[in-house]
Amino acid sequence: MKRFTVEEKLSAIKDFETGMTVSEVCRKHNVNPNTFYKWKAKYDESGVDGLAPKVIRTVTSKEAELRKENEELKKLLGEKELAIKIYRDLLKKRIQA
């Protein structure tokens, strides 16, 4: 099964919009009419972005675990930075007093 690029899909749609019939467009671009109608619907709904292939990527359990750990570490770091700021402010007040 041939994978069409966004540019190829867009070219077919533009040919249709310039007045070619669906059968002429499909013959010229070697595409099934059902496929062309799907492209046209996606283009009408989302523009050029709708023609881009959808990438489905599953997150492994290891990746999920690493992301969770990363979020926990960011939270801890934020808490430590806040504590340091508070201590610095207290120290400045003592020095000024």
C-alpha cells in the first residue's frame, strides 16, 4: 500500500478544486475515490494539518515510571528552592536589624 505525502494529497485536492472531476483526479494521482474523499473531508475539517499522518505511540511502563519520577523530582526541587528563598529573606532581615 502506497503512503502518500501531504504534498501529494494536497495536489490532488487542489486539482479537484480547480475543476477536475473526482474520477480525473483519482486517475491522475493513482488513488482510490474513497481515499480521496477521506482526504478531502480531513482537509475541509482541519486544513493541511488534517492531511498529515497520525503517529500513535504507546508509552511504555518504564517511560511512565520515569515521567512520574521526573515530576516528583521537579516538585521536590521547587520546594527546596522556596525554602532557600525563605531562609535568605530571613537572613537579610536579621542582618538589617
